[in-house]
Amino acid sequence: MPDFPIDPELRIRVSPPGVLRRTNEAMAFIRKMTRSRSERAWLDVQQNFEEVWDEWSAMEAVVRLELLLEAEGLLIEDKPASGSTFYLQDRSRAA
């Protein structure tokens, strides 16, 4: 499987907390999860990563992983910076 960057990286709630920055790191994490859980969803995501052959298929596999992590409560989501919210509000007034 070719290795592609994950952007934005996926921060995962495990012990200790981890960060997935590349598809090879994601695949290693998925393999650990499939060994400890026999749920079909994890096996499906693993198959998606095994079928990655280009940047587009890698992006699709990462999105599926992100959705599964979110459903399992394992995704650590970054909150937008307060400054960016102000910037967006300020721009809407100017329009």
C-alpha cells in the first residue's frame, strides 16, 4: 500500500492519546483495532486501506476511518480558535 499524508491529522483517544499523520500509521492502528475487536466496521475500514492505490482512494479511506472513530467516541476533535470565529463574524458584517 502506498503511504500518503493525512491532512488534517487524526487525533485519537487511546492510551496514551495518539495522532495519525500518514496512511501507514492509520493502517497499523486499524490492524490493532481489528485484533482487539471483531466488529465488521473495523474490518471494512481495514479493507478500504488495503485497497488504497492513489491519493483519492487514500482520502476516501481516511474519511471512512474518521467517521468510524467519531462513532466509536475515539476521535479527538479540535475546536476552532476563538479568533477565527470572530474573523468570520467580522467578514459577514462587511458583506
